[in-house]
Amino acid sequence: MIVDELFELMAGLARDGITIVLVEQNVQRAIALTQRYYLIERGQVTAQGESANAAHRADLLEKLSV
């Protein structure tokens, strides 16, 4: 599936230390690739945090009801 291929490519870029901006609806899959996240709603940053921080991830998922 092309989505799987894209996520594999992005994981490789992340391992190589290359910064990317990812806009993705699948939050759980996207956050696995990131070091930091920003949630933008209606043009405003409404949440941000470090992906490795379990409390930050939990807050994000709760906010999104995922």
C-alpha cells in the first residue's frame, strides 16, 4: 500500500536526522515517527508536546478522542 511505503520513507528520513513537516489524520501512526508534535485547529496551535513523553501523547489522544 502506498501509505505504508510513505511512512517507511519518512521513518528513514527521521533516522537520518532530516526534518519533515507531516500533515496527517492518522495521529497514532504519525506520532510514532515524530519527536515533537503540534496540533493546529482553525489556524491556531491548540496543543504541542514531545512525542516520547507518555503524558504528552495521552493528552493529545484525549484531546482528539482517539
